[in-house]
Amino acid sequence: MRLKMLAIGASCAMMSMAQATVIDFYESEGFGIASDMVQINNIRVDTEVDNPFGQNQIVTIYYDVPFRFDLATLHLIPTLESATAPTTTPSCAELNIVATNAVTGLALQNAIISINGFSATTTIEGFASIAGLLQGRFEVSISHPDYTGGDRIVDLNCEQAKTISLALNPTQGEYALLPNEVRIISTWGTDPIDVDAHLTGPCPDLAAGELNEEERFHVYWYNPNHCNGMVNLDVDDVSSYGPETVTIKPPTGSDVLQEGVYRYTLYQYEGMGTLDQTAAVELIIGNNAPRTFYPPLTGQDVLIPDVEGNVWNVFELYVDPLGVISIRTIDQYSQIMGSSTVRSGNNAEPNFLYETRK
């Protein structure tokens, strides 16, 4: 979610005998880029430079800086080695967008794409392109009157055009979510070609099998529907970009989701690279604004490029007897032998790591 910094107008001065520096956040804007990081762009830095021949000169540069939240001190710590000065880089980056209906996988026309003051509208093929962008990390937004809007973090450079997939959740018609339903949408880039969504969760009286644990369903491309339609893989994309979409509904005759723990996992099935490079997962409860998960920056050493079996365990949901949903971020990578071996324990209990959300 974009955090406008205009109301802050914060500045601090660091004085020395030779020069003065003023850091001003009045024109800045920020957005989350990880569970413990926020990106703040357009930070103004005015530096007074000594001039032995007369009045000192003020040099102004705008910086984009990522900050990491330090839990011990409750401070935001700037990651200065990743800071950039966008005003010194050319406007030569290009962003391509592939927009789809998250439930049908069909191209989405007339979606509005916005990034850094630029905008474009998707064509009948669901495609839009924006050129002349600055290099750096930015937030791209997508909106459509009949769909849940969303945001995505992108890293742009002038060496290669960036292509991302944005899949929108319908808010009108037969595919719109009811307040007590959940939808999970995954997208990625050109490679890996095929990334599979896996959801495991509670299914009373289900016998243990080759693909699942006792009383726990395992929904993925080989087993797309389970528990009498309670959970369904709506879209299984096998040719880049996604989406892979899973919808969870209450059991027949109930007004709330089945009680228990649900675990969501992404599995690299085919393609070059590793799934940490381009993937994003959106969790939508009812038709509320989506919560977006990005692959963690740490732990990537366990991933093996260009092979099947790279796994990102993304999050768990815990549904209590009243239907209240709690979220726990997992963010762990692993390597497994075969997609049918994706599993989750059935003894998990809610604890302080879960974030309760109705």
C-alpha cells in the first residue's frame, strides 16, 4: 500500500564546520517491499558546498532508499548500499504488463496501469507498455471498476525491458467472492515457465493417500478440486506469467470456512532461473484489498537454478470455529523431490505469530 509522505514534511540537519546537509521527506512517498522493509523514494538531500570565492552553493539530489525495520530498536535502518539517485539516471527503462482475469485466466481489457506519474490502458489482449521510465525500484498500480485493484513492486533498468503479470480478482458477477470466501492468486515472469500453486488444508474424514495426509486435502494441478468443492484450483497456467488461482469456500451447509490450518506453497515445475526472481502472491479475503507476499531476500542459497523442485512456502491461514481467519507468514525456501510430496503438518496451532483478520 502506498504511504504518502507529504503530510510528514520531516527534515533534519547535520551540521559540520565545512558544510550543512538538510534531508527533507516532504515530497517523498513510500511502500512496503518485504515483511520487514519499506522503500522510500524521492528523499530530497540539500548539501551546502564550500565555495572559497564567494557564497556557498547548495546542491540538491533526490534519493530512493530502502529501509529495514529493526525489531530490537523499533527503528527503520537505511540500506545505503542499495540507495539510488534517480535524477542522475536516464529515463530509458520500459515496463510491459500482462493483465488477466484471475479466475478465468482470460486477458483483461481496459485496466489502468500507473507507475511513477505515467499511465497506460490494457488492450483487448490484456497488454500495456510504458517506456521512458527511470531506473530503480517503484510501485506499479492496476485498477479496473469491476475488479479488486492491486499494487506490485518492480525493479526497472535500461538494459532489459521488464515484463510482469497482474491478475485481478473479479468483484462483479458469478466469480465475485462472498465475504466468507478466500482467493489466492500467484503470478510470475517469463521464467520459470511453469510455477504450480499448492494448497493443503483441513478435510474431515479424508483418508491418507499418496498425495495427502490424513484429514488434509492437497489441491494442485493433478488434483484441482477437493472436499466436495470446498477448495478449487481455478486456473493452472503452464506458459509463463500465471495466474495460478485457488478459491476456498465454506463447506456445504456452513456459513464459515472449515476450521483448521491451510498452507500455501509455490513449486517450480519447469523453466529457467528460480521462482524467487519474479513471483508474487496475493491473498484476498472477501473482496477486501489484497495482501501481497514477495519471495524473501534471504535463504535463496537452497534454490537450484533451472531445475524442478524449488519451493517457496509462503503462508498459513488458521480458521477458528467462528470463522475468524489468522495469517502467519512462513517465507521459507526448500528443495523437494516431486510436487506430489508437498505437505504440511496437521498439528499447527494458532500463536502469537499469527495476525488475526476477519
